[in-house]
Amino acid sequence: MAEEGTHGAGRGQGGADVVTGAPGDQAFKVETHGIDPIPDAERHGGARDVFWVWFGSNLTFTYVINGALAVLYGLSFWQASAVVVIGGLTFFVISAAGLSGVRTGTATLVISRAPFGVRGNLPAGVLNWIVSIGYTIINTVVGAQALEAFLADLGWHGTGPRTLALLVTLALTFGVATWGHATVQLAERWLAYLLAAGFAVLLVLLLPGADFHGHGGGAAAGLSGWSLALVVTFAGPFSYMPMPADYTRYLPRTTRLRSLTWCGALGGFVSSVGLGIAGVAAATRTDMTDAVAGTEKLLPGWFQTAFLLLVLGGSVTNSILTLYSSSLNLQVLGVPWSRRALMISIVVTALGSYGALFLADFTASLTSFLSLLILVFAPWSGVFLADMLLRRCHYDTTALHAGRHGGYWYRAGYHPAGMTALVAGLVFVTLTCDSELWTGPLVAPLGGADLTVLSAVVSGLLYAALARHVRPAAPDGAPAAPAGTAATGDGAPAASEGVPAAYDGVPAASPAPRAAPAGRHHD
């Protein structure tokens, strides 16, 4: 894989080391940056680093469960495998969206202020934090269940081993995420080496006995089964849409889109598709209601212990990623200190994991949560991606952090085009979704099909029609504008001129902003 823009002391041409001379981002040292733009002098790494982030973080047993669910919905081995492959292809979109981080040096949920406005971006920020924590909880519970099964094989049963399993899983996750970006990258890479080898053996053991001709439940899937399988498969990748820039913001500005897209997409595709097909194979052979126990009984005795440890490791590697991004998410919502933001996420994750493991029906909770992911983030993703294309991924970085003093304030903090398109997408979801939470009135007339994935297309096309005025900022980050005016990322006059760099609504002490030009509303 080609790599461009390798900077930073301590990194060879092969790009093997994540630890660099960048003072704010070194492995096993607390990261000093949050959502503030990463200075060019501290940019480092290359496109291959993104491969390991997406490859390692997606070596998680959740994809085995997703593949099994496709069979449960009535798909055959080949049909379910096709759905898994289609879902894996979405990582090309996720990875390409990481270019926004290269261009701005900041997190995805800061960049999304451009299509939605500073205030319009806040509801998505709240929902994404909830979803990030929810996914971390799911992975934590899966890992804890695997470790509990391992302890049961040793003869230890009851509440004690379950509690210990939960504590160990949480400790492994928190111990990495608290250090920050460089440590997360390093952990993803080294865990990937071990997990990839183990899961490859798992796939080899499960495939030979698969039923390549039958259908889940004995009957062929109808339109409803196909659509539900697609929704579950797309849910994972869609949940990543609010975070790709979080892991590209340290890359040099010279990193090219082609390398970035292929490296990240191959990482996510190979791991998610490989594990998804393993789940499909297992589901054609046995009952996968309890996916960990169902898979374990298909394996030879010599591999069962290793399998349980793989499930634990996979849950940790994914939770590290989502937990770290959740702390950046909280900073977008106004929690000012990165360690404090991370501690809030840690406490909520621990409490939620305890409830899911001891108090709730985990299988039902998982199904409902996956439904929620696609309901929320399909239309949001459509608007975000349409805006990124219109701007050609060039943003006014200063305006993204300038609050009411920047060009992304729009009208009272809301971008009418973005909010209108998002609401239209949510209405489409409400009418066409078939989930544990809600069944839309158009589902039955459509033959039971769940069309929520198409809400991304609906919201994206509507935004493109409404936001024809959107223009890319100049490549150096300063927006193009007529002489004598400050400009916004949309090519319109800014709300203020002469305002020094300010981050997240906290302007510098001087000078005072001038009055806004006519047509720009403040409150």
C-alpha cells in the first residue's frame, strides 16, 4: 500500500512505528490535544496507519453476530455472505470521509458544524455520544461473557466470575483509551496481529461444515428478510460515520485521498467480511441465539479456550476506538477537558455494562440498539457526505471553532438547508423502518421491506438541492472571498472580521468583533 506524508521523528520509511516525536501525541504519554486543530508541526504518520485502525478495531465478534442474524432472517449461506460483502464495501465511504480530518486537523463532529450549524450540530453530538457508549457497552458485555465462559470451563460459576469478567474487560479497555490517540493506534496494530491470526483459524474451522444450500429457519427469505439483513449489516459501518476524522487529524496535509481511502477501506472490509462470513457459516450449522456459546460448541476442544480469548480481545479493540471518540464527542458538546470527558464516558460505560450483563435481555437489547444506529445515522450521514462533496472536503478551520463569530453560525446557529434535509430523512425513516422500536406505516404496503438505509440518499439529495450556495474554502484553510471581506466556508461574508483564532465559542481576548453584515442573524 502506498503511503504519503510520513513525518515525525522516530518513524522509518516503512511506517512501522506509531510512536513519533510529535510532543502532543506519543504512545503511553497522555495526549495533550483534543478537538483543537492539530498544528502542521505535530502532524505525523501516513495512510497505512489508518489501515491498522480500521482493521484492528473491526476484528470484533459483533460481526460474527451480524452474519448469524442474516441467516436467522431466512437468507442462505451465499445470500447472507453477499449481504456481508455489501456491508463491508461501505468502509470505502467511511475511509474517504477521513480526508476531512487531514484537511482540518480536527474531529468529525466539529467538521459537521459546516452542514448543520454550530447549534444544529448539537443534537447529533448527543445522539452520537449515546451510540458510541452503547456500542462500547455491547462490546464490553460480549467480552465479559466470553471471559465468564472461560472461567466456567475452569469450574468457577456464579455471580463472582461474571463480576470479575466485567471488571477485567473494562480495565483492558480503559487502560488503553485513557492515554489517547497514539496509544490507541499502537494498541490497534498489535492487537490486530494476534486477533487476525486467531480469527483466521476460526474461519477455517467453521467453513467446511457450513450448509451452503439451505435457508435459515428452513424457508427462503422474502423482501423483509433481505431488508432486515441489510439494515443490521449497514448498522456497524454507519455508526462510524461521526468518527473517521478522529483518526486522521494527525496525518500530514500531503496525505492523498486515494491512499487514505484504500488503506482504511481494506482494513475495515477484510476484518468485517471475514468475521461476518464466519458468523454466516456458524448459523447454518447451529442455533446462534447465544452466539458465543453456539460458536464455541462447533470448535474442537483445543481451540475453545483460544476462541474465548479472541472474543475478549475483539471486544476490547473495538471498545478502545469508540470510547476514545466518545471523549472527543463530549468536548464538542462543551465538556472542556479531555480527561474529564473520558472519565464521564468511562463511568457511564461501566454502569451500562453492568446493567446489560446483570439486568437485561442482552440479545433483545442488541437487536434494538442496532436498529437505533441505522435510524439515526443514515439520514445524518447523507447530509454530511453531500456537504463534504459540495465543499470538496475544504473547510474554513478557524470558522469551525469560532462559534457565533464564524461563518458556520448561519441563522442563530442553525443551517436551514442541513436541518431541513435531516428532518426529511428522519421522516422517511419514520415511515419506512421495521425495527424493534417502531414499525412505519409504509412497511406493510412495501411488502415488509425496511428502507431506512435509503434515508441517506433522500437527505443527501435534498441537501444538495437546498445548499447550492455552498462553496469549498481555499485549500490552505482560509476561505476564498472577494477583496475586503472575510469569508465563510460557504463563500458568503463572515459574521465577524478581525477575530483571532478561537476554539469552540471561546474567542481570543482581542480585538472585539465588528457588527455582522446584513443578512447574517445573531441571537
